[in-house]
Amino acid sequence: MHIVVCIKQVPDSAQIRVHPVTNTIMRQGVPTIINPYDLFSLEEALRLRDRLGGKVTVLTMGPPMADAALRKALSIGADAAVLLSDRVFAGSDTLATSYALASAIAKIAETEPVDMVFCGKQTIDGDTAQVGPGIAKRLDLNQLTYVESIRSVDLASRKITVERRAEGGVQVLSTALPCLVTMLEGTNKVRRGTMADMLRAARTEVPMWSAARAGIPDVALCGLKGSPTVVKKVFAPQPRKEKAKRIEVEGNAPADLAAAALTALFAADARLEETLFRQTGG
């Protein structure tokens, strides 16, 4: 079984700042990490490989510095890595990104057929959750999104059964391989790499694929040229001017606390009490 895991190197969101004049994200001096959601997908792929055998290949698109993210994935236990890096990819939105990654996966599959593709549910820098489904659409793969657990994978019948989180409950879905899976956060505990894997990651020469080597048929669909999305403005939320109010209550009974909170809310906004009574028929 061959699994391809798509990861992304992103700025550490805990240290991102927005420029006060240009309103753009200040990336200088901000450390980069593997998108946290992608790590859960990588761990799930490694567990399947450990149980069923096979190979896990990690793939990312980015500048040469994204090599560090791939080496981190190798140190955790991935078997191989491919870095998709070319100037024509600069400025790619989710549409162009899914096109480039799908082309690279198709190129990988020419020598080693791909049974499953894993992605995180979304990235912390974009939060669109579009790249995974975009890859599935371009490669004509069955897609299982927001998966919280994989019940079974039967290589003989080429079927996978998963539990997918949905509004109001959990769906149990089964589909045929090959397929694409996007994993939710907290679905597993990401392992720590062994010393052998860490040494192997340090020694490995990660191949860097240009657009030509990845077999991308039309570079006009990559980068800014292939990206219809336009970001008008990036801004930080304005701090709230009003300060928190302290409510003192005699006793610790939940009913007393709730009554005091409602009294304070109604005092601050007289229309709120009227609206609630009208909606509840009180």
C-alpha cells in the first residue's frame, strides 16, 4: 500500500503579527512549523503502514526552505519525501495549489501507484479546507472529509470504512480505494521519531521537483496566473474598549449565578429582555 500525505509549512500562528500600516502579515522572523492538522494525517498514515505494510510519501509545495518540514516528517517516520518548488508556483491560491499537488501525485503514481492520499482538514494560515477536496476532484478520487477515525482498510476488497464527524452526530462511511482522506484534529497522538529515523532524515537528500519534472501540463494554471482569489485586506481584530464587569453574588448556587448574570445583561441592554420574552412567548 502506498500512501501520499500532503503537508504544508506554515508560520507559527502564535507569533504572527499584522503590519500596522500595510495590513499584511509580517512573516519576517516568524518561525515556521508543519501545519498542525497535517500531523494528525501523517500519524494516521503511518499507523496504517505499520499495520498493513507499504510506504508513506510526504509531499509539499513551497520554497526551498520547506525542505525542513519534509525532514521533520521523515524524522517522525515517513519513508520518502518530495518537495514541489518552482518560481511559477509563487502566489498560488487553493485552486492553483490543488492543481500543482494533484499533478505531482499523478507523477508519483506513474512509478508507484497511490492507494490513499491524506491531508489535514485545513491549514492554520488559510482555514479554507479546499485543497484536499480540490486534489480529490482533479484526480477523480473518492473523498472522505472530517474523518475522526478509520475503522478498517481491506486491501483485498479495496475498501475503507471510516467515522466522519457531521452536524448532529457521526457518519459511518465506506468507499473504494483509491481515495482521499482529510483528518480532524485530536484524532490520534502524533508519535515521536526514533533516533534511527532522525538520523535517516538528516542524511536523506530530498528531491526538489520543478513544474516540468512534476509533469504539470499547463503552468498558466499555477501561481498568480492560475489564482483567481484576491485578498483585499488582512487585519487584526480591534481590541474591545469596554472592560469586563465583575458581578458579585451571595452564595454559589448555579441558579443564583445565572439570575445575577441575566440581571446584569438586562440592565446593560433593556431591549434584550423584551426580545427574549417575545421569542419564548413569556
